[in-house]
Amino acid sequence: MRGKRRYDLIIEGGILLSMVEDQEPIRDARVLISGDTIKEVGNRHTGRRPEAKETINAEGTIIVPGLINSHAHSPMTIFRGLADDLPLKRWLFDHIFPAETKYMQPDTVYWASLLACAEMIASGTTTVVDGYFLANEVVKAVHTAGMRALVAQGVIDFPAPGVPDPTKNIDVALGFIERWKGFSDLITPGLFCHSPLTCSEETLRNSWKISQRFGVPLQIHLSETKEEVMEIAQRTGSRPAFYLDDLGILQSGLIAAHAIHLNREEIGLVAERGVKVAHCPESSMKLATGIAAVDIMLKKGITVGLGTDGCASNNNLDLLAEMDAAAKLGKYANLDPTALDAHTVLVMATRGGAELMGIEDAVGTIEVGKKADIVIVDAGAPHMIPLYHPFSQIVYSATGGDVRDVIVNGTILYRDRQFTALDVDAVKGQVRRIARMIRPD
């Protein structure tokens, strides 16, 4: 018989999708949490109901692990809708790079990142893999919001926000990791090399050495466009994955975003080397860069996470909407309605993201001993009824607006669609102030 142990938080009712491999949904679930850790998971009608400081009634909901955004550029919320419907190269070089140079100051990065955190929390994302410049401010924003994150300082061989002299890019990157390593159990500092086109061999190798020295992943954009593949082949004589392999950085500590134009040989090499891939379908569709062969990658055993990319090319950070897009794009690409089924896509957004970050022992599933990163999705809206298959409902019907409660590390950040600590109105006001400087009209 269970004793009178007092828990910090109980979640009761609803359908629990634990995402533990081969575990069926648990109906009328109960999750017991002490501090930051899940202590028990099961049916609420089993045994006596324990005491708790706080209880969340989850009847009429679907409970899932906190979603993990495997590729984002949080400060780019400030450029949401600024330059739409353009080819990637023109969008990037004629609009985004110049806007970054002119407007991305520490204050802008902080408030734009905090807005991104609010958007992600409110749509069920508890963890983000982020990469941008002036990353000190991103860390501060993520810490204020209470999210879990891998925050990476951007590295590029061009003048960039906070690094006007590109010869100092490695010094700035090293200083960033040294400053924030060990700062928080929730935040890991890392590096993000923009791409093999915009970073020299020396920059790529040095970034890899620093990442290995501190035991953190290195992020990079890889084979996002056909033009990138052709240019790297012309410069180096090799396709991008083989080029990175020649440099010694195509290894298990590398997170490759997009990976759209890898051929089958490259996919095989990526699988062999243990490289992780962040799939960003909505950004790829909007920029018309192509469709990543995610089904082949998964069959080869590659860990694939799901990302939104930045708001300048998406234009939102709603990972529930991203799952819907990923599943449907995968089916369309293969002309196969069974490709990328709902369960597989939800794995990508949870367990897959955790494995991509190397934190699968802590998060990605709802099970005893894991950290309490949990999202409760309201299943009562018209578009969520009737509910036959909860995995399908989450992937094909739910959107960020259906998220009701969000818990990170045992702390409730979002309760009944309200932030518990973050002053989101103040954040929105600051971002509107900055936006008026960018576009006065």
C-alpha cells in the first residue's frame, strides 16, 4: 500500500502518449512529479490517490512529452513577414543579411528571442536547438522564459551582428562557451557554423575542435539548396557531406539542418558517421528548396528531429503545425499515404529531438526518472472531435492554439493558456517598438 508521500504535482486524467518505445496510450492517466522528476506513470484508478501540492485535471486532453524544436533562429521573430515570397539566395543576401547588419543589436536579440520563447511555450515546445549571433542575449532570454535549450553562437566568415571583424569569429565563439558552460542545467551552450559555403575549412575545423573540447554538439546548415551543392562541388571537388567528412567533422557530434540535397551515397555516409539531422519542412516549402528524403534517412537509422527554422522563413514556431506539414510532405514526396505516419512524426518531435541533442536520458518521453517536460493538449475544440486515434489527432488535427498547459523541469510555465511568470504583453510591446524602427510605416 502506498504511504502518505506528498508529491509536488499530479497530472490526472486524459490520454497519455508517453512515447516510450512500443508503449500503448494510457487512458485516464496519472503522472506523479517530485521536484523536476517524474516519479510514477500509470492509470489513475490504480492504487490510492497520493497527496500533492498541486493537481492538474487533464480530463478531455492528450498528454505528450514536451516538444523539441530541433532547429530554430529565435531572434529572427523580428523579421517575421519582412521579406516573403523570394528565392532563398535573394531573400538571404538582399534582405536578411543587410537587415541583420543594421538592426540586430543586443537589445533586439533579447526581446525577439523572448518573444520566440513565448510563442514556443504557448504552442507546446519545451526545448529548442537554437543558433544565432549575439547568443549571450539568447541565453538570457531562454533562461528568463524557463525553457530547456541548446543555444549556439553563430560562426560565419562575414561581418555579423556582434562580430564585425570575421577574423574574431572563433575567439567570440570560444568566449561564448566558456561564459555559459555550467551556467544552468537547462541550457547548453554550443556553436553553429552557418554553412560550408560561408565558413572556411579553418573555421569549420576550429569550430569542431572547440565543440569536441567542451563536449557539445556543432550545428550547421547542410545541402539546403542545389546551388549550395554545386558551388561546394566546384570549389572542393566533393559533394557537401563528403567535403565535411574530409575535414573530419562529419561525426556523431554534428547536427545537420535541412539535409535536403544529400544523394543516397551521402545519406549512407551520414548514417555511418552518426550525424543527426534536423528536418524543417515548412521553411523548405516556403523557400522552395526541395524535400528532404526523411523516409530513407529513418530507414538508414539516422536520428531525425523536427525543426521550424526561423520566423523569417516559416513564419511561425508552431511545432504541432510542423508535424502536420512533415507528415503530409513525406507522403506527397513518395506518393505513398503510408510514408511518415503520425507516430513516426511525433517521435521526431519528441524522442528524436532528444536523441539529436544527446539528452535522451533526460527528456523526450514521459517515464519514471525522466525530467518533467510535459505538454497537455486540449482535445475539446470542434476540430479535435471525435477522437479515435490520439497520435493522428495530435499530428493532423491539433495546432499550437490547442495547447493548454506546459511544464518544463517540473515547473508550470503555462497554465490554462496563461503564462505563469512571463509578462508576454511587455515582451510584445518591446518587439513592436523595435519593429517600428525597422519599418516605420
